[in-house]
Amino acid sequence: MSKIAVDAVLLPSDKMMDMAVEAGKKLSGNSLSRILLSKENCLPHISLAMGVIHKKNLPLINNDLQEIAIEFQGIQLSATGISTH
């Protein structure tokens, strides 16, 4: 049976994505081995859940997530700093 990886995420506002992309560029330096955030290929996000599901169950998960999204009012987040470790 075919399985796929899933990642349920919160996507920040466009303004916050732009800030994350710029911060990522500054932190990455000249290294080609690091992940570079972008709004096209590697979206800045906050992962809520990650896992593997059977491909046939994708529509069920999609329906559940759509119901949650309809009821979700959103939250206000802010960035107060940046650091690497």
C-alpha cells in the first residue's frame, strides 16, 4: 500500500514570511548545505504534526483539516529575536 509523508503546518503572514526568508539568508552565509527559505520552494512555517499516512486516507485527513481550519480564528504571533545554536 502506498504511503506518503504529511506535515500539518501554520503558515505565517506574507510579511512574516518575508522577514523569515531575509533572516534565513543572513544566517546561511555562503553555505550551500543549509536549507534556504523561500516563498516558492521552502515556505517558512510552524509544523504542528508530521507523520506518514496511507495515500488512500489523504481525502479523510484533508476533510478533517478543512473542518478545523473553518473553526480556527487564528492567532497573533510576533518575532522578538533570532538566534542559532
